[in-house]
Amino acid sequence: MYSNFARVYDSLMESVDRKAWLEYIISLFGDAKIERVADCACGTGAVSIPLAKRGYKVTGLDASEEMLRIAAENARAERVNVPFVCQDMRRLALHRPADAVLAVCDGVNYLTLKGAESFFANAYAALREGGMLLFDISSRYKLSTILGNNTFAEDESAAAYIWKNAYDEQTRQIQMELTLFEKQADGRYVRFNESQIQRAHSQREMEGALKRAGFEGIEAFDAFTFDAPNEKSERIQFRAIKPND
């Protein structure tokens, strides 16, 4: 996953307001004392790097070596020091307890329900008492109805893609087949294919898994707000706290 895609990921994400997303994450910290942050499924460092520039001590973790290579390049370009570690979020392990563990922009959707449970359990172990887990998911409504069995195409400055989806109601999984065209310096395009699978977790499933992992103070929001999710919420943000003993 995300092998060749890593090279064009930042270009294809140009339409996402990353600054607003960052501010939302920081607002979710609230009054909690957050210093050390583990950014799981960090990709090219879109959250790790600006958080570090804001003074947080961030470790970026991702299972894709290619994503991390680009993240390191991005960090150098921004003249910020962020350690990036190749690690599967389902087996999250930190040398020092974190104040917050993050998984931003669909990281948990790429996990099965069992995989999500493993991530939550290891995030719980990686947090200090009173620490916070923040993650978001593309909702079941979005994956089944909006993306569903649909095809999308986009032409950005450095890349273009054709994105075909097939949603399975029984498994609650969406198979995404992407044909990508990467623009070269001479104006020609190189074509490659990428296949990805996401699971359409429900809010109830996530809250149950968080409780089983030991989290308390579990909250769900219609993403980028502090409102409760509704039946047409496309992204759901979760916040959960590791209790003090």
C-alpha cells in the first residue's frame, strides 16, 4: 500500500485544507497538557511537521517506507526535526509514553475491526495516564453511499488519477482501484496502478472497541466541529482518554 502512490500523494491532497485540519486537532487537545505526540499513519508528515513547528515533540510512524522517505524530505525542507519510524500502527510501541496518539485522515479505515482493536490496545499502552487518543474515520455513509460503486477522476498539477470503487455490503469493505498518471519533467506522464481497501466502521463499533481497550471519556464528533455526528456525517472524529489509576 502507498508504494508508488507516495510520490504523488501531496499533489493529490492539495485541495485539502491542511492548516484548518491542524487547527482542529489542536482544538481537540483542549486544556490537556500535550507535549509528546505520536502521529500514526503519518504519511508524508502533513500533521507531524506542522505540529513540530508549533512546539510539540512529535514522532511520526507509518508502515510505508516510501511515505516516510518523503516525510523526511518534507521535514528537512521545513527545517524541523521529526523522527520518523517505520511501524505498523496495529503494533504501536513507543520508547516513552505519549501525551497524545493521533491517527489522522482515514488511518483506522485501512484496518479491519480486529486491527483497529489492536491499535486501540497498543495506543492505550503507549499513552501516559490521562493521555488522549484522537482519530477520525470516513463514515459508513460516505464509503457506502458517496464513494460506493462510483468512479472519480481528477487532474492536478503534478498528477492525475482515475479512481474506481466497489463496495461490499456484507464485508463493509470498499475496494479502491486507482490508475495514476505522474507528470515528468519533460511533460510526459508515467502510469501506475494502486489498490487499496478500507473498512466502513460504524460509530458504535469504534466506541465499543475503545471501551474494551480501557478508554474512558469517549466522544465522537461530526469532523471539524464539536457537534454530534449525524446520519449523513462524512467523517467522524473520535477523542478518548486513558484514565488515571
